[in-house]
Amino acid sequence: MNLIEMRARVREDLQDTDAQNYRWTDDEVDGAIDRVVLEYSLHAPIEQQGDIATTDGDTELDISSLSGLLGVKSVEFPIGQTPKYYQRTEYWAGHLYMQDKGNGNDARVRWLKSHTLDAAATTIPTEHDEIIVLGATGYLAMSASAYTVDRASIAGRHATINYKAWGKERLDRYDKKLKAISRSSRIISKEFYIDE
């Protein structure tokens, strides 16, 4: 499901399908979807591996080509040792440093990447689409309950309570599904994660 389809699916669950009278703007819906995609990515990141050239006499690795970087699992340098030789690394202000100096040869970097959900494509498995819907609708319903607290409405205070209860129930289910994904992925890491 791409972003346009996901936005429509979220609106369907929220019963917000009248384009002439949307309760939430596209930007608000997309913002909730983006938040959930990032949270999903932290629980089920895409595992990547690539070789990056070291700089002779320098401990820094240029990781600027790693788009969507969430975390580094390991840096093997030099490559081809038996047993494999893994570097201790430090991440600071967008830079990754090894314990040993480079010599111009490649280092093998294993890293975790965030998922994407855009107008043309997605990296989220189809079987997890409904998790994204659950989280986005939960966050949007909770935002609506906060927005309506001090505003007059035909339904009165019950509209706020209903949004809050419905949103909380969806976020509880979403949280359980994320935890189940984390357990099944067995991604328990002491490595750094980048805050976005």
C-alpha cells in the first residue's frame, strides 16, 4: 500500500471520507502515518550491509550515503579475517568513528534502515499495513479528543470521551502488535539509534 492508499485507508477507519468536509487535513493524516512508520521502523528495521572505503590514517567512516540510517550493528575491518574482526565504534553528531585507523581499504558495515511509505512505493510488508493504520488512526483520534475538550459540539463531552476511548483502544492494540514484531524479529540491540 502506498501513501495515497494508506491515507485513504486511514480516513476510511476514521469515517472521514467526505473530501468537502475533512476533519483532518492531508498533512495531519500524513504526519500521523509518518510517525507510525518511524515507530514501526524502530521495531522492524530493514537490515542492510555495504562496504565503505576507509580513509588512510583516519578513524572516521563516511556514512553519509546510508540514507534512512537508524543504527549501526557492526563494522568489520579489516574484511576477510578469521575470525572476523569487528571494530568498536562511536557515533557522534552524524559521524561514525572506528577504534582503529583506516588504510584506504573497505570496511563492511551492517546497519539498520528506516522504512519508507511514499506516493509511489513502500518497504512495509503488506501483512503489516493494518499496524500502520491502527497507529495512525489511534494518534489522530487522540489528537481530536484533545482538540475538542474546550470546544462546543453537538455531541457535547461524549464526543471527546468517544474519540479518546476509541483512540486509546487502537493505540493499545498497535503497541501490542509492535512488541510482537520486535520479539519475532529478535532485534535486541545495545548499539546506538539516531533520534530524528
